[in-house]
Amino acid sequence: MYVKLCGLRTAADVATAVDAGADAIGVVLTASPRQVSPETARALVREVPSDVLTVGVVLGVPADEVVRLARESGVGAVQLHGAYPESAFREVAVLGVPLIRAVGLTPETDVRVGAFGEDMLLLDSPVAGSGHRWDLSALDGARPEGKWLLAGGLGPDNVAEAVARARPWGVDVSSGIESSRGVKDHGLMRAFVAAARG
């Protein structure tokens, strides 16, 4: 099970994620309680071994700004969260790094992995990073195939059940491993990775 821990802000967060066995870590580069500057992101990225993917998460900024933030932070992948059009993915592809399309699941959501040129698809609750759980039965007629991550309301207490129910390629968590909004709990981080892998 591929595990991404998102919204990391400190060197201690990164060290814990790596030690716990996370496959990917996410740093938020746009407005959020979890936002870090490109300079801080670059310092965190330097702490990550090459076998762990570093993902810059962006929301609500134009494609040219996404490219600038990714270059300044030195991340190894970019996650475009929300209603980015296919054209934005084409513009950001100039970076030559893996792209993740992160969207909330609605009846209109295109759940084909790669539909916008992305390398991975992330299906989230309607309000990303809110910790709100969503009804996994919505996936019954719309389960993606390939590299897709389940997110939204996951934590150490429910990730194993969610994995069994939804059968994703991987999982992503942010608020479910926090002691307070934007503050990671290192015990919860370790517990989440262990629970996700059963």
C-alpha cells in the first residue's frame, strides 16, 4: 500500500514520515494552515531520501504560479488540488515531474487515471484537509483503475477499513495525523502508516 503523508511543515515531521516508511510526503505551497514557503519546502525536501517522493500541493493558483512554486521549492512531484482544467496540467507538465490530480468525487468527476495527463489520481472529500469522512459507497460505480489514492477523513482508526472497502492503490492523509490544525502528531503518523499496510 502506497502511503502519502501530507501537510508536513517541520524537519521533525519529515524525519518521522521517512522513519515510519511513508512513500511520499506532501508540502502545501499555497494558502492553508499547513502552508510553507518555497524556501522552507526546499529545506524540507533536502531532508528526504531519494526513494521517498516529495510532493508540492497547490490549490487555487494559476498554472504559471504552480510552475514557479514547484521550481523554487525543488519538489519531485506536483499535486494540483481542485478544479484545474486539463490545460493547466499541460502547462505544468513542462516541469517534467509526476503530476497528481486531486479532486472531490462527484457524479461529474472523471475518475480515469491519466484523463488530464496526470500520473496519479487522488480522490478526496469535498473539503480537502477538513478531516470530513465521505461515503465510500460513492465509489461503487466509479472505482478508478491504476495509480489512485484515497483521501478524506482517514486516520489510524479507520484507514484499514477504508482500504478494504475502496481497494485503492494508495492512501493520503493530512488532518487525520494532527494533534491540532496544521500540527502533526508523530505518534499518529507512525500509527497511520502501520494501519494502512495492515
